[in-house]
Amino acid sequence: MHGHSIVSLAQVPAGEYWVQGLLHVYETLHALRWPHRQAPPDRGEGQQWSLAPGNCTAHPVRMRIDPASETLVRVSLDKKIARRCPRLADTKYIKHVRIQSERLTKFWGRPMFLGAILVLPEGWDSHPSARFPLAIFHGHFQREVFPWRETPPDPCCRRPICGGLARYCPNGHEGDLCTSYGYESVLQQCGYELYKQWTGGGFPRVIMVNIQHANPYLRRFVRGEFREPRAVWRRDHHELLPYIEKTFPRTRPVGARAVRRFDRRLGSARRAGVLPGRDTTARYANCPDPIDFRRFTNINIYEDRNAYAIEGPGERTPRPGYRDYLGQTLATIEQMNARELVLGTRSRSGGQWDIWEAVYSPVGADGYPQRIWDKATGVIDPQGGCAIGAITTISCTS
């Protein structure tokens, strides 16, 4: 999934292939500041093009492809992705909230919604006079609380092989490899342990709020000059949280809130209001990246000339972008960006690099995020870098 060395269909070796087509449907968004922009709205799936309801697709078919042949290759899009599965049912502890945001609807020119998954504390039903503070979690788009499981692990799951998991899956990100060592059983056990701690004695009694954000560009918050203005992106505190406090009136006053933001960039976490403020008691940020772009993964956008390669006298070394558990390169920065360019131009792929660009870039002349570098060549735009530097208080000259 991570190696993409072929950038053109003309380079596909002749042979038999399984082929499946998919059309990612865009809408014309009549946004206040940038009208008539084409982008894929979130449809409740968390901005995942392979699952988005209404996208056109087809059953996989086996066919021969030969770039040297003049035979036309036809792919029929004969079905649509159905609306996503109904939301997970409420339980004694899990409650779902979804409202239409007036601010976002006005900003984007179409109905936009905010959602959250609440985990009620033990004692909510047995202590009707008790009041509880909100513990708010800003993360990526979550369809369910993770990890959370109200029943013991499935006995049919593969038993975990601890030695294999410790060696090959320290972070649980190696897909099928981790599954073969029983990683699913570990996840289920962790979820069940959380449930037992949450309902057991001595655990803090709070209402956990897992925020769900809807945005045409990504599965989490969008910030920066290009996106929603401050009055809009404070929507959770203006619209969603008051609605939650009204629907669940036994919450404590506004000051009794704690916010934990999962954000790989500390600067974004700061702008998102993770530092102490008047409407929360405590705020935390984890997984922060540096607050400037001198180490944008392994790229310095202020000094490097090319994002895809480390250039030296008479040599050009591709920059690694994704590694396996041994540190071996599975994909380069160039390959990862080429894949995103196929999935969506103008920062609309929903991939990680386009997400960062949509968050931190200024507005380009076409009304879309300004490219930090040329997607085809990797050549960094000095003006784009300086514009981002201005956002992060980094002085920059071209």
C-alpha cells in the first residue's frame, strides 16, 4: 500500500490485473470567502474517499492491460457506495450527539454538522443529584470511542504472541503483520480494561466528550489563514458544548472543563486553544511536532530546495517517507505525494501531506491552498515557505 513507483499508466507493465474504478464526488461549495470551490464534503464517514456515501464505484474485474496496445480499456462505474452504517447504538455509558452548525453552514454555504460521542461516568444514573465536569478530547475523526469495549475479548480472536508483537509491532501500525500476532485481541483487551477501570472504584467521574469534526479537507480540525476564521473554528465552544451541557444538564459550570488535544503540531494546538483559558480548567496537548517547519518530517522548507531529494554535488538521494519496523524505507516522500496527487488535486486527497498543506498554507491565487512545493518535482516554493513562516512567527527571506 505504501510503495508507488509508477507515476503514469503508460509505465504499467503489460499483464493481467484486477481493476476497480472509483469516482470521488465533489460539490460546488459557495463559501463566504472563496465561492464556487470544488471539494468533497464530509458525508459522515470521516472524509474517507473509499467509504464516502454517494461515490461511484464498480466490482473488481480482471483484465489485460498493455500500454503498447491501442485497445481501449473500459471501466464501468455501475454502483454507488451506500450510506454508511447506522451510528452505533447508545448504551448505558455511550451517547451520541449530532447537530447542524449555524456558523459552519453559513461559512461553507451548505449544511454542516458537528458531532460528539459521550462516555457517561459510573454513577450517572444512580446519583441523580451529582454533577460532573467535561473531559473533552480533540482527535482525528472517530466513529466510536477507542479503545472501549463493554464485553470481554472475543475468545475466537487469535491469541496474542507477545514476543512477535514486541519485536515487529511496537506501535501497532504494520497492518496484517500485527494481525498475525494477535494484535486485535490486544486491542479488545485494552478496551475492556478501560471499561472496567471507568466503571470501577477510584476512577475519576467525568463526562468524556470525543469531538467529531466535519470538513471538506480532512478528518480533523482545520486552522490557518486558508480555513475557517477564528469565530467559526471556535464552534465547539460556541455551539456544540453548550448543546451538550443543555442536553446533559448535570454537567458542572463552564469552567469545569478539561481539554486534551491530539495534535502533531504544537503551534496548531496552541492556536486551537489548548493553553489555559477562561472556559476550561486544564488543557493538554500530546504528540506535538516542532512549532516551525525546519523539520517538516525530514524537510527544512526554509533552506532546502527540494522536498523529494537531498541534493549534493553531483548526487541526489531520495528522502524516505515511510519505514517499516526495521527502519527500511517502504515509500519515499515523492511516492507518497504522487499517490495523493492521483487521489485529489489542489490539496483535496485527504492524505497526510495535503492535510498539512490545507492547514498551514496561505490562500493561493486560485482560491485553494498554496502549494508548499511542486507536487510533480518537489521543488519548494520560497514564497510559500515564507508565508508559512509568517504564520509560525519564523522570519524568512527569499
